[in-house]
Amino acid sequence: MKIVLSVQKNDYYSNSFWRIKSIITIVFVLIVNNCNAREDYYNILREAEQCIIDNNLDSSLYYYDKAFLTYNYPFVRDIVSAVHIAGYLNNTVVFEKYIILLAKKGVSMYDIKLIIGKFISNDKADSLLAKCNNLVKHFDNSIDEQLSRMFKVLDINNQLYVIYGKRRNELHKIKNHIEILDSTLASRYIRYVREYGYPTEHRVGLGSLVIIKIGKKTQFKKYADVEEVNNIEISIPKNKSILCLTPNGNVTKSVQLLSRRGNGFLWHLDIKKYKELDNILTKGIDSLCVYPEFYASCLERHGVDYALAWQSELNQKYKFDLKKIVHDPKVMDVNKRRAKIGLRSVEMDIKLFNAIAKLENLKYKKCFSRKSKVRNLLFRSLFISKIP
């Protein structure tokens, strides 16, 4: 039986009703599809990780491949995890496929050399490294430098504020300026995302914090590109609105930026104070444009605990010891918050670490401590990477 719904052409209100209903239906479908993308992608990753726990690496690689093919390889850190599994399986075809993909996505040659050196002998590695080197250079030339710079300037403004206050021990004096700047930067971020889209990895490169060090050379130089800044002046306008950057004068010749592209300034904001910003970030999680760990670690700085980053209440209480955190009564609420945005439970974190510790010969106390400096790429891809 065919049902035909007719609306008279001259019935304006009826037409308007159906137009509005159609728009609402389309928006609802898009929201549902985005939520399903996030849930499905992370559910597949949980299957891959559970297989690592069960020492079923073949199946783990299957689930990683399924997630990537279904959702077009959204995050480099997940490919880093998968390439290690392929390496341990001696699956050279998949290993090389993922290594090439990492190079195409702009992973540094420093990291690529570490991965290749772990699994491929020197006589076979040279040609692969040469191919990767060309692909990394191509990626560097293909990113949207203008968009990258726009988001990077938000980080620079934020960090210069912090440095200005710390150098003079006057953070308390510029508190009001910082609050105004936070609001300004949040508004700019919202506008940029609405006009140009999210600063995803394939558009602006891999994310990282912009950190300004004064005096001593940054210890992170070999892990990220470092750019010297010697043409920025910090000044407070007479109207005391916000600090600004001007293209003349010097801060100091030894100021440096950890200049890999990112939007780390969001860590300094109380995101829940900015409803529109919060909505943009949660939609970014649903559409696989924002790491859920990043969003969670931002909220942790303002009292919402996910037991992830250094300002987590539970991490502070137990000095990052997951084996103690898991027995705290608050861990049930932590796991609920984690599940809501696609993160593993604390219990699964412990099981997964125990599994990769056997593969990578890792020591628990060195990895989960207040001052952990573990540089193991598989550990970092599964537990540390938080910046989108």
C-alpha cells in the first residue's frame, strides 16, 4: 500500500511546518550519526585492546584495521599502537603500510626511526626510511599553514601571559587581564572552528602544547620542532584590557616555543564556563576530531576527575598509582565519566598496561608516577597522548 502525503501549495503554514520538521529530522540524524561514529570507533578500539590483553595479537590487528578502514584513520596515536602490534606479529606488509601512513600524516622522522629500528634490521630499513622522509616533507608542505598559525597564536598569547606573570612574580596582579584574555581566546577558537572547521591532524599537523622556556634550552628539543622567538614584545595597553603582542621589541633571545601545532591554551580555561565552547569540543569528540582524553584532562584542571592527567584529584592523592586508584570509592564515578566520552575504565587501563609491559619490557612504577618521563611510543600512544 502506498501512502501519499499531500500539502496544498498555497498553505504557507503547512509547508513551513514540514520544512521545519525536515530540518529538525536532518539535524537529529546528523547528531545521532556523529554519536554513533564515536561510540562505534572506540568500541572497536576496545576490542583491539582487549585482544592485546588476551595475547591475541592477530585479532587485535584485525580490529585496528576495521576501525581505520571504517573511519578513515582519524588519529595518528591509534596508528602508532597498531604498527607496534604488526611489528610484534612480524607482519611486514601491514607494518610497512602503517609506517608509510604515519609518514603521510606527518609523524616526525625521529619517531619513525625509533619504530622502524625496533622491528626491521638495518639492511632493510634504509629504503623505507628514505621513502618516509620524502612523505614527511610532503606532508609538511601540504598542511594549512594559515589555519595552523591562527590556532597556534592562541597558544602563544596564553603562554606569554603566564611567562609575563611568572617572571615578575605578579600573576595575582594580572588575574583580571587573564580572565579577559581567556574569554577573548575562547571566542576566537569558537569563531575559527565555525568558519574553518576543527584543527585536525591532517589539516594543521600533529598537536602539542606551546611552551615557552626562558633561559635554559628546552629539554624537549629532540622530540619536537623548536622555534626561537625574538620579535615579540609583551605589553599592557593603557586601557588595561588585555595583554597584546606587537611585531617589535624582544622578550628575550632565549625564549623558545615548543612549536608543534596545537590548541593547548584550552587547558588553561574552565571550559564549563563557556557553554558554546564546551558544545563544540563535545561535538568534536563525537565526530572524531577531538581526543576524548584531551577534553577530560581540560576538565580535570577544574575539578571534574577522570584520573588521567596531573591535576586529577585521584592522581594527586595516589601519586598516579592506578593499582591504588582502582580501589577508591570514587573510581565508579570516574569510570562512568570515562565511558560517556569513549575512554577505557581504570580497570582496563591496568590490564592493558600489564599486557604491553610484557611486550615492551616496561616497569610499572617508572610509567605511573608523578615524575614519569617514559618515552616508549607504544605506552605514550595508549596512555599519554591527550592533545588533539
